[in-house]
Amino acid sequence: MYTVYILYSQRIDQYYTGHAQDLKDRCRRHNEGRSLATKRGVPWELKKAIDFGTRSEAMKAENWLKRMKSRKVIEKVISGEINLREVTD
């Protein structure tokens, strides 16, 4: 199982999206500053996690979300207004 996740940094007021097979470990690495993309935003808070059956499905969903380049879309996914599984079918 793979998980698409959305993190939020209050420090820099930004969201970050990614996918992982081991979400707990991946979040830990983000918060330890071991990811260049998220190092400056530590600490990160997990806002949403959506499980997918395969890596391919998770990557498709993550890529769709990143292509939107929209804070409003990310916040709608977090609130449940947009179902990430439905938009990537």
C-alpha cells in the first residue's frame, strides 16, 4: 500500500505533497530536515493521508495534485470536498 500525503508548515505557511510506502518514516525524515524540499519548513504537520493500492495509483494522484498548483485545491482535498481517488480515475 502507498499513501499520498499532504503536510503543512506553519513556519513558512506552505503545503507539501508526496507519496510514501511507510508514511510514519517519511514524515519523520521530513521533520528531521533530511529532505531538501522540506528542510526549511520544519516542523511539518500531517494534514491528510490517502491510501492507494499501488505505487502507480499513488503517483498518479500525487502528480495530479502537484499539477493543480493550487492552495485552494489542496485545502479542498484536506477538507474532503475533493476526493483524490475520484479525480484520478
